[in-house]
Amino acid sequence: MVLNMDEDNTERKQIQEEARLLQAMTLAIAQSQDFHTALGEALRQVCEATGWKYGEVWIPRLDGTTLECSPVWYGSTNNLEKFRKLSEALTFPPDVGLPGRVWASKQPEWIEDVSNESDSIFLRCQMALEPGLKAGLGIPILDRDRVLAILVFFMFESREEEKQLVEMVSGVATQLGELIQHKRIQEVLKTQARVLESMVEGVNMCDENGFIFFTNAAFDAMFGYERGVLSGQNISVLNANAPEENALLLAQINQQLQSQGSWFGEFQNCKKDGTSFITYARISALEISSKKYWICVREDITERKSSEEELRQSKRRLATLIDSLPGIAFSCSNDPQWSMKYLSEGCLNLTGYKSEELLGDGISYNAITHFEDVANVLQAIEAAVIKKQPYVVEYRISTKSGQEKWLWEKGRGVFDEDGEVLGLEGFITDITDRKRAEEDLLEERNFVSAVLETASSLVVVLDQKGQIIRFNRACEKITGYKFDEVKNKYIWDLFLIPEDVEPVKAIFEELRGGAPSNERENYWLNKNGTWRLISWSNSALRDADGSVKYIIGTGIDITDRKQAEEALRQAERKYRSIFENAVEGIFQTTVDGHYLTANPMLARIYRYDSPEELLLALTDIEHQLYVDPSRRAEFMCLVKEQGAVWGFESQVYCKDGTAIWISENAYALYDDDGRLLGYEGTVVEITERKRAEATIHYQAFHDLLTNLPNRTLFSDRLEVSLANAHRNRGKLAVMFLDLDRFKIINDTLGHTVGDRLLQVVAQRLTSCLREGDTVARWGGDEFTVLLPQIHTLHEVEKVAQRLVDAFQQPLNLEDRELYISSSIGISLYPQDGEDIQTLLTNADAALYKAKENGRNNYQFYIPATNFGDSGKLMRKRKVRSPI
């Protein structure tokens, strides 16, 4: 009974001591300025309360790969300063040394005498001998199941494990977890707030549901609120959208933040006083203690958007004015009458009205338009606006003085970004004089019309520009064209063969310049494609002042007389023109590979200065021209089998030695006895097309960030490898590789650094593989590896170990040293699967097992139901030795 009372008293004292110690540590931590000071204070309190002479704290790095020494406390010097300095230079991976084992096990560990332990158990054994450290204890500080820090204590005498002491320190450490984590979160938020408060852009922080808990001064000023008023409100109160639109936008932002880590775009916002404005927002995701937050940086772009719109309108108006002739520049509103809202100063000279008289509540512009023409003008405008094309219309107006004028108007619709019509812009000019001239000419035409129409000869009348203004019935009968089809068209554009165009133009210019009449024979091309040989007598018709007004040509059909000889000459000219001016290379070659003929385009394709130079240089097509000499034999074989080749693609050498791609169409030439004489055909260059096809093919099968094969190409190669392995009874391995804690780097340093990190990772992974192996980017920070030909399990282990070791050295990116590790899951063919999906699924399962085993290792797939000797877990981990 006495013994039970003693045990009860001892337990009561232990609880009281633990409570007193926890109370003192809680007060000290709360008063600490930062996270590391809080840890140091906790260390001192435990050492002084429990008799430990030396204490240290080990905390995980941000990348989670190793432990680093933080605060150290000791009660007396006794050479402990040297031990402290040496310890602070070390790092411990999981399961290595006393801190690493406690980190991995999350359980306390007692060492009776560190000097009696082997180096594999206590790595600092030799270092501890000099100050005389003996007993040691490692205690984890946990927040839920996550290790925040490792407390390590030493004393100068050996001592067996004291269960009560361990329980007391463990109990204190367990209750400290939440306090320490709360202190760390406070420090993170405090640091973030100081940084964000100093930014000139508006910054706010809110949770993933959109409730604000921080805004900087610039943000409050931007929205017109006093400091602190917005805290606790939902961010949607600042948006000018409807509630359902805000809810949809919030969901879209959340989705993109989860997939990409950031979102940016424009918001329609509303200030406190109701003023609307536009902001450009950049939102990033932040996670603290498993809770997600948003950081949003905003910039007021209202003035910039307004300036951009004004600039666009100014450019449209200026372009219209520059492209138009002198007269009236105008702008119309989008209403049923297209009312004028702008008329330039030329309005007064043209209409007699000042521009302001025809705008607003003044006289409508349609009111001065001839009533017979208003409907035609509005119809032309409506049709052009629907098709979003310019319109041209002619109409009459009545000026302020009552004078009637003919006007020519060209305009076009003005549309907003959504394609909605805003109005019209265009130009108006006076064509009254032209109209009167046309009426005078019409009278003159009527006067001579009967004479011209009854003549048996061809009669063509041209104006001063060379356009056809008269075309009698004899011309219509011979050519097949009606007058309306050729009216106002140039005679050389319709009827002349190429050789006659310039001579006829020269004759026309001579006649227009005052030369006497002349005669000439030339061919006329008819509507049905035939031609007639015409003997022309040409003369000029002068005006009253002696100036040339019209050119008259009178012709007689002499086709029957010269048809045979002219047909022969025309055929020769036509063939030569086609040969010389063809857009394709044309050739004839001998059977043994000599060029017999080549046109200029073929010389240009092969980069020769002339066809003559090409004929002299290329005497052996098989070896001089084709990059792959066997293509000549393939060409000849196809022609022999098929009689011709179409689209025969090859790489060939140019004169300068560069290689291009060509496509050939060709057929064989035979003599009357059926003997093969050579080949004839055409060539076009397709280099750019082939490059485009290669680029498209590459982009379809590669990841554009890392230039590694993508999922599609990896799956194709795996499918081929599986077929080969099945056929040859071989083996292969599939790996799933994931970067450990990549998201921390991505969220902390930004996506630019994250993308660059992925590129460097891709280079390191590629350097670890054998020839014939494939590494592909599967997505995000996941990669897949294919080892298509393996003979032993040792080969796979060697490659996997190289991949793990590839990240032991830091990655230097933008003056930063980044530490990252990888976890790998491995499945083998055929024992782990015989198809693509099964192998990938099992490799992925093995990857998760590797992560559960502490990351930074590789894991072979083992079926969940197989735990016997036949299914032994095979795992390798790369462990960094202490410094």
C-alpha cells in the first residue's frame, strides 16, 4: 500500500512538473520574436528542467530532403562550442544518425553512451569524445503526423534509459507541436504582410472561398476604402458582375489555381462610391499548414483601356480619310436613316450647307438627297453592312442654292470587337462634270450608232485611257462577246496575245499623242478560246480644240487567208512562253542521267544561274543530284511499272551543296520502235512544306517545355517494345518517376523557375539512360522511363539508382541552389503486366509505395496480396553521407 502511494506521488509530481514546464515554455514561445527564437527557448526550458547539459534542434529543409541544425543550448562551455560548430555544419537525411532515425520513426530514441556506439549508429561519435558527451535522447515535435522539429539532448555521464524522463519530455514536445506550428504560421504571415504592404500595386490575401483577411494600403486606396474595412468581406463585393457570374468566376479561378497554381485576367470592378473601373489581376495560390489562400495583385488599367479604344477609332478615321479623294469625310450613326454625326469642312463647298446645319436637329442629309435616289443609297448601305464590305454609290443632291449635283460616295461599316455595327465612315466627292460628259458622249453615240451597227467591218472605239466604249455588232459576231461584257475594259486585257500587247499599246500612245493613222495586223482572241487574224486601220478622233478624244479601230477579218501559217507561229510562241515562264521546273533527261533540256524555273529551283549552266554541270543525276542515290533507281522502276510517276518526293543537292526537297511528275519517252529514250516531266520545290510537316509531327509527339517525348510518343514506343519483347521472349521495364515536393518550389519561386527546373531535370534524366532507353514527360512533374531491352534485374536497379543519384547535387537556377529528389516506381514485363495500361498502372502503384517509404528511392511493383518470398519488396534508396 505504501508502494502504491509512492508511485502515485511520483506520477503526480511528474504531471505537475510537466504542467509547470509546459506553462513556462508556452509563455516563452508566445513572447519570442520569431520561429527560431521560439525553438531555442523551448530547448533551454527543457534542458534546465530535466538536467540535460546540451540541447539542439534539427528542422527539415523546405525541400524535405534533410535535417538542418537550428538553435543550440548548453549550460557550460567544456569544449561544447567546438561540438556545436561542427554539428551546425551537418545535415541528416531520413534514417541517418540519431536525428534522422527519430525523423523517420517519429518516436523517441535513447542512447546510454554515445561513445560506445558505432559510427553507423551515432555518426558524431568521434566529435562527442572530446567534450565528453555520454547519454543522448532524440524527441520529435509533431503537428498531427508531420514532423516540425527534432529535439536532441546530451549529458556528461552515461545513463540507462529513464522512462519517466522520456515520457515527460515527449509529453511536453507533443503539446508543443501546435504552439510551434502556430508560431511558424505567424512568422510566415508576418513576413508576407511586410513584403506585400510595401508593394505599389494593390494586393489582397483571401482564403479559397474568397473571404479577405489582408489588404495593403494601395489596394484600399484603389477601391476607395479606409484601412481594415475590407477585412472579413467576400471579394465579390468589389466586382461589378452579377452574383451568379461572381460564383462562376470564383469556381473557374479555383480550378485553374489547383491545376496551374496561378490565374490572371481582367475584372470589371466597382469602387466604394459606385465608380466602375477595370483592373488586371494576377492571382497565386499559397498553402500554409494545409490551408489554401490566394494572393491577388491588381493594377488599375481603366485609362489604358480607354486610350486604346480612342487610338483604334482615330486610326480607323485617319485610314478612311487617307484612302479617299478630296470632298466630304463623314461619319454616320447606326439608326434607320444612318444620320450624319460628323461632316468635314468640305461640306460647305460641296452642298452649300455648313456641316452643323446637317447634323443633330438640323436638316437631315437625306432631305437634300434626291427623293428618287434615297432608297437606292440606303439599300446599298444595308447590303454592304451585312456583308461587312465597303460600298460605293452614286446619287443626286440639291444644294442650298437649289443646284443639282451628282455625288460619288464610298463608305464602310464600323464594328466593335463583338462584330456589332457602330455606324458608318466614308468619303463623298462631286462627279457632276463626269456625269455631264457621259451624257454628252451618249448623245454622240446615238448619232453614229446606226452607222456603226450596220457596218460589216469590225469597229472598236477606245477612250483616252484605252477602255472600250464602243463595240459594234460585227465585233460581237466574230468575238462572241456582247458589248456589255467588254464595256470599259482594256482591249489588250481581252483580245490580244502577249506578243501584241506592247506594240498595240505603243500604237495607242502614238495616236493619242497626235500621230497619223496606221495599219496593223494582229490576232484577236475570242470568247470561245479561238482566235481570228484582223487587219486594222486605226485613227484618232479629235475634239474641237484639236486634242485627241477617241481612238477608232476599223478591222477586217483575214483569218482564212493566213490561218495555216499563223496557227503554226502561234503554237510555237505559246509553247515557248509556257516553257520559259512556267512556275514548275520542266526537264528532259536521258536514261543514263544527262539533262537534255531544262527551263529557267528548274535552274532556279536547283540554284543555278541559268538553264545552260545546269545542263553543263549535272551529268550524273543519280550521284550528283539525289542525296540518296538509290532514289534514281526507284524513280526508273516506278516509271517502268506504271508508265509515269506522280508526286515522287526526294531530297536533292543544289549548286551550293545545300539539300532541298522536291516533288517530281514524269513519264517515259519512247521512239517509234518502243525503245526507251529518256524521261520528261516537271519539278516543284516542297522544302517548306516538308519542314512544316516535320515541325507538326515533332510537336505532336514531344513536350514543348522539355523537348522530351510526350505521352503519345512514349505509348507508341512502349507498344512497339512490347511487341518485340513478346516476339523475342524478352523483358522490359517501365518506370514512373515523380519529383518530391516540386509543388513547394513551384509555389514559392514561381512557375518560371518551376519550368526552368523541369528543363534541367529533363537533361539530368536523359544523361542517366542507356542508348535505346526513353524518358518522357508524362505531365506536371511526372516522368516515365522505358528500358526496352533488359536481361537481368541488376540492369534495372543500376538505371534506377542513377536516376535517384542524379539529384544529389543541387540544381543551380537563376543564382539559386535548389535541392530536389525523386521517387520511382518500377514494373516489369511480363511478370507485372503484358499490356501498356497494366504496366503503367503497376509502376504508378510502386511509385506511391516509394513515396510512403520516405521518398528519394525507387520501388519495384509487388502485388498487394503477395507477401511471401516470391513477392519480396525490392527497394533502393540513395542516402547522402554526412559532411
